[in-house]
Amino acid sequence: MDPAPTGQVALPGAGRSAVERYFEISLYLLIVTGFTTLASTGKLDMLSVLVVTAALLFRGYLLLQGRTLVIPERWTSFSAVAYAVFYVLDFFLLSGSFLTATAHLVLFILVVKLFSVQRNRDVLWLCVLAFLSVLAAAVLTVDSAFLAAFSLFLLLAVATFVSMEMRRSAEAAAGRARESEHATRRLSWSLSTTAVALMVSIILGAAGIFFVLPRVSAGYLSAYAPRTQLVSGFSDDVRLGEIGEIQQSNQVIMHVEIEGDPQGSFDLKWRGVALSRFDGTRWLNPSQQLTVWMPSQGRFDLLRVPSNNRLARAAESGTVRPRNIRYRVTLEPVGTNVFFLAPVAQALFGNYREISVDAAGSVYNSDRYKLVSRYEAVSDVSQPQPEDLRQQPTDYPQGMAERYLQLPQVDPRVRALAGEITAGADNNYDRAVALEHYLRTRYGYTLQLLDEPEEDPLAHFLFERREGHCEYFASSMAVMLRELGVPSRIVNGFRTGEFNDVTGSYIIRARDAHSWVEAYFPSAGWVAFDPTPAALRPSGSTWARFLLYLDAAREFWREWVINYDFMHQNQLGSSMTVSSRHYALNLRSWIRQRYRALVRSARELQRQAQDSPEEWSLGGVAGLASLLLLLNSRRLWRAIRDQRTARRPERAPRAAASLWYERLTRWLARRGWRKLPAQTPEEFLATVGDPNLRRSLDSFTARYQAARFGGSAEDARSLPELYEEITSTSGR
């Protein structure tokens, strides 16, 4: 950019070139794209977004007006020193995060440099700052929209650096060529086309390298990636109401793909954490986590977990027939180390060093070097029969009552209500079903949270408000079961969400977060009950269908870009090997079929030719003539076109002049005067030995040059007559 007087707004000179304007626009768009990519992650505070946006809009206005604002160097130096002090305060007091404070620093330098460009190194600084913005966005997001933003940034970066080099060369040149508006448009179009071609080549090349070289799970900056988006509700200490806060969000949490389920026929609950101790306002999980080391081939055996032993007991008693399903879970980076599994989990598969399992059956990731992202599991989703559960004994194992019948001081009305609801039941299963049905039908479901926490939230829900979200329903049923002497606990997890038939997987969002109850039956183990009324699901629409396609693209991005590692490379290689082998077999089979059909056709033609040789001879001649015409069609078309041009030379003077001059040189060559390719018309004319012929040729040559290089229609019209005159006179 042309330096303006310090601290003033100045009009640029009239000599500003097209390359200079193209460079300024591409640099400005590069900076805007870098900042927009960073702001689209949603991790910047509103004040930073507004300040930088205002600065960029003002800079764009100046660019449109053709003006430049330059901040004095002493001001920039003073502001840099002041911000160094502010950075320390930002890191320790305001942001509390190295990444956020550093992002603020980059944005500050960006704004200052935007209005203090005086040297070429300042331009390079702006390019580096734009790149740092994109780099920070890459750390802060895993969304597929980053690919589009990065592609646009790459395109503008190529255009900026190409025009920067042209600008530097132009500044070093001794003179400047005169520019026209048409030439300026052609230059902009050529630069833009070149930038697009280079960007596409870079992306294709990078994609090839990306899939050839798998990555490790953690990168250099992965320690600064956000990991705390969804922690409440899935820890060992959960207050009433926290699940309701999660359900306010529409964020995608995970995708689940079940083998052999192309239509989405399952309605399962994905178990997260089980909580057993209640203090009146929150549930806790005092169970000790037991470390399970990873055996060979990435399989964790979960059948030895104490809470899963109902499988063995059920198999021995014959009360339930196992129904196993295998599924794959792709978990978004939601900041939890919990594996969400369908009950009852038998095995877990994944590239993890170790996992931890507590006595309640909750499974945790203990690998500090890898986040929970992608895993497979096998679960038994069979359910005991009601008849068998009604006959269950009530002699519980030692320690069961102490852990799962524990209650704080509860409002006496809760015990009275539990007895009233279950007055007609004579076994624990019917009592649980009665409580479940009562809560489902007598209370309302709402996600509206309380303005202030109640001293006794359970009693307030049951006897005053009479509406709430799933956590209040599950807590009420679990407490009333314990009042009746039935061991119980609540489980936090997710319901099965929307099925995406494009990818064949379930989309589970934060709004699908759910709490339910598990009651203990000695011979069957823990059995799930859900007292929460069914919530309304959003109806399908064209927009909803579009969102399914968008989700499919995001799932592919996360699966094959974010989580791409050696296992994905091996899977991709195996798939390509099988596909290529299948394609080769199909191609070989197709060639054999075509060859056999060709042999049959040849034999049939041979038989027909033997039966009627005259007809086939005429047909062969006609076919050969047609083939010759086809092969020479281009030459014939050119001859017809040249003949038409020669007859009406005034319609295309330049082309007609070339045709008549070529005819004349061929005629002269037959008489001994051959024109060499390096000779000009005047030089060739001097080689003609006949003075009379040379005088005629002189007139023809002058008319030829006027028509060929000047586009004179009148001179072109005279060429046929001159040619006839020369050839007829010399022929006599």
C-alpha cells in the first residue's frame, strides 16, 4: 500500500496499478476470512467480535473510497507496551485460558497492523496474523464447515501471494506499462483463475497425503482444545435440574450405528452413569472404579462387572433369552470420559489403553492420552418377562440395603403417596409399574427450569408444581421405591434420538439427555423403568430432511478427517482392495461377454455374406466410401469453408487474403519460384526473375498486405481478379 502522511487520510496517486488494487482487495478478503473463520467457532467473546468487525468494516470502507489511514508509529509502540501488561491480566484474571488470551492478543495486533501498513514486512505480518486466526479456529472446532472456510482462505492466500510477488516485481521495474480497462479485467480474471487452479491442486494433493499418512490421536495443540462442553449430568455428583439444563441444547452429542438395523427400528437407552446416594437435592455415586486393563485385540470384557452378573443369573434360571446387538458409537468432543452403552454391555472395543468400571456398571475412559471418540460394543438388550419378575424373592445380598435403600430425611407425604399408589400391588414388580404409571399420567413434562432452587425440590415437584423434566420423575420414583423397601437407583444417559436413513445411524442430541430408574430383583438383576411422560418430537419437513444431509456430511467429516488414524487407513485400504478386485473381476467378465458377442456377430455376418455375396459387396463398398468420407470430413469441411471465403472475400478480408496468397504461391512454385517460410512477401517478390510477372505480383502483394494486415474489404475483393489476370497472362 502507498504510505500516507503519518496519522492522516490521503488519496492515493492516480498511478496505482491493477496489480496493486488486486493485491489490496485479496489481502483484505484474506484477513476477513481468517477472522470470520475464528469467530464462527463461537469461542470468542462478543466484545472482541464487535470491535474487530467494526475495524474490518471501516477498513473496507476506506478501501472502497480509495483512501488509506496510517496510525503513527509512536502510537503503535505505546499500544503494544500497554497491551503486554493487559495480556498478563487477561491470562490470569479475565480469560483464565492461554488460548483465549492469545486469541485476544492476535486480534489486537491484527487491528493495529490493519491501520499501520507502511512497509512490505507489515503486509507479511497481516498474512501471518490471518493464518494464526485460522490455526486458532482449527484448535477450537471440529465442525465440517471449517473445510469450506479453510478452502476459501487458501484461495485468497494464493491470490494474495501471487499478486504480492507481481507487485514487488512491478516496484523494482524501471518503467510501467500503460493499462487499459480491458487489460485490467483480463488481468483480474487470469489471476483469479490461476489462484483457483492452484487451490484445487493443493487441496487434492493434501487430501492424497492425508489419506496416505495416518495421524496420531493427539496433535501439538490438542491440549488447548475445548473439552468441557458437556460435563454436568455425567459425573459422580449431579444436582437436580442439571439434566434439564443439558436438554435445552440442540447440540449433536453422538452418532450410533447398529449392525443389521437399516430402518431405525430400535428404541434404546444409552446408559451413562448410575447414581445411588441421595441427599435430598443431589445424587452421588460412591462406587469405587475398578481398573480393567485392555487385553489383546482391543477388547474389554465387561461380563465380569458385578452389576452385569444378571446375565449369568438369568441364563441359569432361564428367565430371559439373550438378544445381543453390536453397535458403533462416534462421540463428539463433549468433555466427558463416560462410555455411553446400551444395557447390558458385554464387551467394549476401542483403541484405549485402559478403562474403569464401577460397581454400578458405569464405564469410564482411564486413558489420559486419548479422548472418548469412537468405539464399538456388544450389549444384551433382552428384557425379563413380567411373570418372572412378579415371582422374585425379596432377600437381597449383603450390603444392598445399605447402598440402595439409603434415604435422607424425606417429607412424610412422599411415603404416604407411595403407599397409596401401590396399595393394590402384592409384589415389588407391580409396585414399580404402579409408580411408573402414576407419574407418567398424573404429572406434566416441562423443560422450564425453576428461577430459584427449592429447599426440598422433590416435595415441591410432587405436591406443588406437579411438572418437571425427567430428573424429577426418576428421582421421585427411586425415592418412593426405597420408601417401599425396593433397592433402586437413577441412571443418567440418553434416549435414542432421530434416525438418519442417509447414514444408517441415530443422531443423539443434547435434548435427548434422559434420566430413568433401575430397580433390583435378586434373580434378574437391575431392571429399567421410565416414569417420565413422552416428550413431543419435532415433526419432519423439507428443512429437517436437509439437516439430515448436513448431518451426514458432518459425520463423514468427523469420521474420516478428525478421527482418521491407522485403523481408518487400514479400513480404507481393505475397502479399496476389495472394491478394486471386484471391479477387475466385473471388467474381465464384461470383456469376455463382449468378446463372445463379437464372435457370434462375426460368424452371423460371415454366414449372411456367404448367402448373398452381391448385396454384401455393394454394402461393403458403400461402407468403405462412408468411412473415407468420415475420415476426411474435417478436410472436406475446411475445403468447403475456404471455397466460400474465396468466393466472397469481402466477408472475411484477412482469411480471404491468406487463401488467395497461398494459391498464388503454389502456382508460382509450379513454375520454379518457391517461397521460403522465412521470406517476407517483399523478399520473395525480389526473387522472381520475370520483370513483367514481378510487376503484376507487386500489385497483388500490396493488395494482399492491405487486406491481410489492415482488414481492407476492398483490397480483398480485388484479389480474385488479380489472380486470374496473373495466371492467365503468364499462362499464355
